[in-house]
Amino acid sequence: MRLTILGGGGFRVPLVYGALLGDHAEGRVTRVVLHDVDAGRLRAIARVLAEQAAGVPDAPAVTVTTDLDEALRGAAFVFSAIRVGGLEGRAHDERIALAEGVLGQETVGAGGVAYGLRTVPVAVDIARRVARLAPDAWVINFTNPAGLVTEAMSRHLGDRVIGICDSPVGLGRRVARVLGARPGEAWVDYVGLNHLGWVRGLRVAGRDELPRLLADPVLLGSFEEGRLFGADWLRSLGAIPNEYLHYYYFTREAVRAYRQADRTRGAFLHDQQARFYAGVAEPAAPALELWNRTRAEREATYMAENRETAGAGEREDEDLSGGYEDVALALMRAIARDERATLILNVRNRGTLSPLDGDAVIEVPCLVDASGAHPVSVDPLPDHATGLVCAVKAVEREVLAAARSGSRATAVKAFALHPLVDSVNVARRLVDGYTAVHPGLAYLG
Ligand code: G6P
Ligand code: MN
């Protein structure tokens, strides 16, 4: 079985390959095709994978290509994890937003809108090619902003595109851990949009254990989201939000911290990753060791400013690995082998959240088997959460409309309607600022 990875020169590819190396069962992936627009990055990552595969007799064969159509033909699964505009683009997204006093995070607020505007046209082109060249393939979308990009692709691929994210998985795992439940036996009642969802319950043997967590300040202080949001606020909400809701509930503090930081996340990663890719290009470089070291630093510094404003301290060791690749592999196995699994995924709503239409991509527990991912029915969200979900979905729809029409006014509308952009004038200046630096936004006339 063949897996094609778009963004195959990307830094997280060895995580996926490492997970594949541990899979020896019938129906596993036997061939991996890496596609990237940058041949140098492909060479670097191929070296890391070769070191990972050393001594593994049934390691999936790896080939690389910069020809997208060639990469797609014959694929059973297509993973898409691309970054349009690279980390330089991410750093621009942050800098331009922060200069206006609003958030430039890659998926939340103005930064997410900017990133979405330049990623959607590329994702749509990929989706069209998949529909033509590999109509039976399943597309697993990691590309951020993942919910929006999945929805853009679903207009061409229907339910054959499924979006994934490690954040809700990690959250569910942490909540289960502090409650002493084994992740496999706990039902995580989670719903929302990507990077905008809430755990409202955790059922073990039919009993909701979340009230026990909410009532216990010691337990609440013992995991990432508990420390990030604080016990009092979690008790007020009666739910545990996805970590990305920190940007909504503590906007002022997050903006201040990000403005005061020496470098934005994008600028930091840009330099860090440039050092890694240059290092691996050296003939005698220990590629895997360099990758491991770089990854450890990247993981340890994830959301550092948010944790700092909350006094949340360092991340826990258990939270530093086993997210992204686990959900990708679990999804692929469930589909390819018809092994029923329950996974939190980004799929079309189909009536799950009644305030949204059926085609809106949401993030929700799904039953997965060979026929795909099917959202389970969930209780409605409370009004405050429905309000945010509807507002952000409306912004996503404006992004999709702008990407289709090329209308600058629609792009302004997308920024202006975002709950974290506080003036139409700011939105106008953001569009001017972003179109001035991003070649990928040249289509906005
Ligand atoms: C989490 C999110 C991903 C995101 C990543 C960013 O895993 O769920 O959507 O890509 O963090 O991490 P980074 O190291 O790029 O800041
Ligand atoms: Mn994510």
C-alpha cells in the first residue's frame, strides 16, 4: 500500500515514518512517496528516514519527487502537511498582526486568516488533482489552518478528505490520565472547530468523571490545560477548552506576551529549522541525531509565551511526544483494515452541531472504518461556545469566498469579522500589509 506525503520535506515527516516503522501487520504501508516543492528539503528528510530505517527489514521503501502529479498517481493515502510561504511566511503573519496589536498565530485570529487566504488556493489545486489522478485515495489533511483547509478540499473530495490535529487527542489523553482512566476505555465528549473545541465530559463505563476533576483544585493544577486556564475559569466553564482557546479567553495577555517576546514563534522556528536543514546537508552529518535534538527543542518551546503568562511552567514529558503520528496512523489503519476506531477528526458536520450547515467542517469524535469517518452525535454546545464557533466558521467562509473570487473586499471582511480583530480599519491595514509581503496573496486584486 502506498502513502504519498505532500510537504514530504517537512520537519514532522520522520514522526510519521517512525510510526510506520512500528507497523508490521498485514495491509501496512509498504511504500512512501515524499513530495515537496523544495528538493533540498526532500534530500534532508530522506536522510533522516534512511537512518530511522536502518536495521528494520520491512521498512517501507521511500522515494522522493518534486512532481506533484507523479506523487499522486497510485496513492492509496495522501497526507497533506504543507506550509505555503514557509516559516518566513509564518513570521510575516505574526509580525504584521502584532504591529496592529492583534494576534498573528498561524491558526487563530488575523494570522490564521492570512495563512488560510494563501493556503486555500494551493489546497484546492491539490484536491482537484487528487480527484482526477487518484480518485480512490483518502486524503488526510494536517495542513493548517486544518479545519478551514479540510473544508476547502471537501468541496472537491467530499468525505474522502479528513482533517486531523493532535491537540484534542493530547487534551483527551491528559484529562484521562489525571482521572486515572485508561485512554482506551474513556469516551471523550469533545466538539467544536479545529483549535476551538471543548471537552465537556469524560465517560468511563457510562459514568461522567469530569465533575470529579472540576471539583478538585489539585487535579486541575496537575495538567497543561488546567494550569493554562486556571481552576476557577475551568469551573466556571464547566468544561476543559482546547489549549488554543487561551488566545480567546486571555487575548490581552497573549498579545502583550507575544509583542514583548524577542522573536515570534515563526521567526524562532525559521532560524531553528534553517540550522537543521543546513546541518543535515553536511556530508557526514548525523541526520537523525540532529533531527531529534531539534525536535526536542521545538516541542519544549511550544506555546511558551501562553504558558508563561499563565505561570504554567514547563511542559510535561508525556506531552512531548506521540500525538501527531499516532492519530495519523490510527486513522489510516482503521480505514485500510476496516478496524473500527473512535478518533477526534475534522469532518463535515452533517447535522451534528445544529447551528451549522451540513457541509461545515467541524472537529468531533468519529467512528472510523473502511467506509470513512462518521461523526457521532453530541450534545449541543452552550451559547457562549456556539457563538464563537459560528463567528469563526463565518470568517472561514469569507476566506473560502475570497480565495474563490479573488475579492479584496471579501478578504477585508474575513479579517474584520474575526472576534480577535477589533476594528474594520485594522482589517483593511492587515490586508494591505499582508498582500505587500506575501506573493501567495497576489490573487487578491
Ligand atoms: C500543535 C497543533 C498543530 C500545530 C503545532 C504547531 O501540534 O495542533 O496544528 O502545527 O502545534 O507547533 P509549532 O512547533 O509549529 O509551533
Ligand atoms: Mn492542530
